Amino acid sequence: MRGGRPWRAKVARVQPNTQRNAGLWLALFAALAIAFFALAVSNAVYETTSPFWLTFHVLLRKTYSIVAFALVGFALSQATRFGGTTRRTLRIAISIGLYSALIELGQRFVSGARESLAQQSFDVACGIIGGGLGALIAQIFASRARRDR
């Protein structure tokens, strides 16, 4: 208690600026969602990523669509966590599934894609799987961060 200031004797743990973090994650989420939407409705990107000579091009496209949806789901999960709310994995997965359905509408009306309802449903399922995977990974990182404190 030097100098008559007992409150200085204790070292306070500095909390991260959660509002700033939430804003950064929200900006990243929006940027990823817009970028992936633009890529998804582009015929040029579709033709580049679907070479006819590659026999497993559909599996490849679905795999990286799940990875892309996982990135968007991870960013959304982080934005909601730092924003003070916690979203369950299922809510994030459904949100990203709805985003995937918007992409399907964009592909139909912007680029003129004519996929069957089954194909579109499978693509939306990939969105749900990817979004859930991204949210699950975000929860694992959050629990590790809490444990390490």
C-alpha cells in the first residue's frame, strides 16, 4: 500500500475488447458471405472448378463448399460469441443452411443454373453440415481459451 493507494496493489486482469472483437468477426462474416455468394453465382468459377475431364469434380466441389460454409459458420459463431450471445451449433448450422438456400436462389436467377430440387437440397445440406462444423470448431476454440485462462 505505498502512496496510500491500496487499489493499485492488486493487478487487474485486462479483458479483451469484446465489442471490437465482435465487430471484426461480424465484418469478416459479412465479407466471407458476400465473397462466397459472388463466387457461387459465377458461371466462370463454376466452369473452372468443374473440369469435365475430372471424374470426381462433383465430390471435389461439394467438399470445398462444405469448407467454405464452415469458414462462414466459424465467423458467425465467433461474432455472436464476442457480441455477448451464444448460439448453439444447431442455430448456426441452420443459419448457414438458409444462407446456402439463398445461394441456390441466386444461382437460379442470376446465373441461370437449372439444378433439380434434389441437387439443391443436397447443396443446402452441405451448407448445414459446413455451418455446423464451423460452429463446432469455434466452440472448441472458445472452450480451450476459457480453460487456458
